[in-house]
Amino acid sequence: MAHGLGDRRIEGHALNTLACDLVDLGHGANAVAAIERSRSIAVDLGDPDEVGRAYHNETEILGIAGLDHRALELVEEGINRTAATGTTMVWGSIIRFHAAALAYDLGRWADAAGYLEGQDLGDIDPLTEAYTLVRTIPLCVGTGDWQAAAPMLTRMRGLLDIFTTEYQYTGPYSAAAAEAHLWQGRPGEAVAAIEEGMARRDRTDDTRHRVRLLRLGLRAAADLAEIARDRHDAKAESVAAQTAAALRERTLAATERIASMDGGLAVELAAELATIEAEETRLRGSIEPNVLGKLVGPHTTVDRLTLNGRPAVWIAGAPHEFFYQTPNGQFASATVRLAGNVLAWETGDLLVRLEAEIGRDEAVRIASSTP
């Protein structure tokens, strides 16, 4: 309608909103096309607020669509453009917070910390505070900085009383809270955080965060099952299995929606499902013989070696396709976004992967110290 009336400002704003909705539904290609048109209109008109909103939302949309590297390339352009329009303290800073989240997802944690450095917005409104917190907390949790993470999680929980159904806040918060419990050896508390997060998800059509919570929930349930087996506690092991089954049932509709998605989000969620299948095998305490295959390009090398008397593989270079055989005998694949190089090895009935920006000798040293 706005296009027909010749009102380009409203048209650009509407395209921006449409793009955000499309990417959350899993239609990445259409979302990217819409947001690119919106940004072009905003830049042509020179409206500072629309320019900032366009760059901010486009970096978010590209990240959700699996185009993280492209999103980070756009970040610098957005920072410079908002500086030129005089909105650095508003949109420029917000873009930097999202850049930190993108860099974190890519495993570039030093870059993520760099984007956050010096970002003090002062006295800000609760909505902006929630936005910045959910893009800061994951890095604190991932690096084990509990001293910084704990008060942030507490504050974010209070803000959720205001933004009850905002999945862009409730999803990352619930996942970060669960991961903090998992890393500190509290799988029971992790399950409670995940169940609370699931309850918040029930009020939305959000698929992305619901599947992520399922993956964390299966990990927590598998941890509880392993603890129960070590203690020869059959009842506790059965409860862990029931917990996993309940989480599966609760997210069934979300996992089924993945088949209708396209682009990077579909690949990302397929990778989440693959990890969920792996946690299922750990939950049961048994595993069918697995097959690991690799499709590598000219910039990736694969070296076979032995670690603690068991087969291992060292993979270095470009992103690659990961093939595995699920417990039901089916083959699946997922494109893995590498944080660096990969060492994969067998320990007991598990296939373990270590990803980091370190060399082969250091990776072998770390892996050799594990049980």
C-alpha cells in the first residue's frame, strides 16, 4: 500500500518489520531480500532512526539466517553510517552489542569481548537494558565468568517480569541460565531453568529458542542419567528418561516445523537436532556403532591418529560437512561452523569433539587429560 502511494519511508519501515517476521518463521532468503530493500530506502532518505534500525535489524536477520560472517562485515558499515547520522549512542552501540553476539556464536570470543569493551550506555530504559544483557550474558557464561554472569542473570530475570512474552529476551536468558547450571555441575537446576523457559516459550510461536532449550534439556537429562548409573540408582535414571521424554513431547511441534524452513536457520536447527540425538544415546547409556564421514574442500586437511589407544581425527582448515549415523540407523548431516580446528576421538561409547583456535599438539594434550 505504501509503495502504491509513493510513501517510501512507510514502505521501508514496513519491509523492515516484514523481514523480522519472515526470518523468525524460517524464510531466510525472503527475509534477507526484504531487509536489504528496507536498508536501501532508509539510506536514500537519510532518516537517522530508520538508517539505524535498518542496519541493526539486518545484522540480526543475517545472523539468524546463518550468514554470520556477512552480518559481521555489515556491522562496521552500520557503525560508521550511524556515526555519520549522529546516532552512535543509540543505534551504533546497539549494533556493537549484537556484533558481540555474532562473534560469540562464531567462536571469536576475543572479538566479542572487543565489541563489548567500553559500551556503557548509562541510565537506559528497561527494554534497551534487556537487549544488551542477553547479548552479554552468553559470553560471560561461556568463558566461565560467574562473577559477572550471576548478577546479570538475576537482573535479567527481574526484567522478564516486564517482558513476559518477548522471546528474543526470554529465549537467550533461559538458555544462558541452563548452561550456567550445566557448566557448574548442576543438571537438576538446569532442568528447572529449561522447564521454566519452555513455559515462557508456550506463549509464543518461537521455534529457534525452543529447539535450543530442548538440546540443553537433553544434555541435562543425560547428565542426570549418568550420575544415576554411577550410583546404581535405577529410579533416578528412570526419572531422567521421563524428563527427556516430556521435553521431547513439549517441543514436537517446533521440531516438525524445521522441515518447512530454508537457509541457515534450517541448517542450524538441524545441527541442534543432531546434537539432541547424540544426547539421547548418552541418556540411554548405550550406542549403536557410529559412522563418521567427512566431505572436505581444498582448504581442509584430515589426519588420522591415535589418542589414548583409540582412533582420533584432527581436522584443520575451512568449514566442512559432518556426517553421522543416528541410533536408528539413519544417516544425517549438518554443516558445522568451526570456531577453529577440530580434534575428534572416541572414548568409551562416545564420539567427542574439541573445537578451538589451537594447534594439534595442544589439542592432543588437552584431550589426553580427559577420562
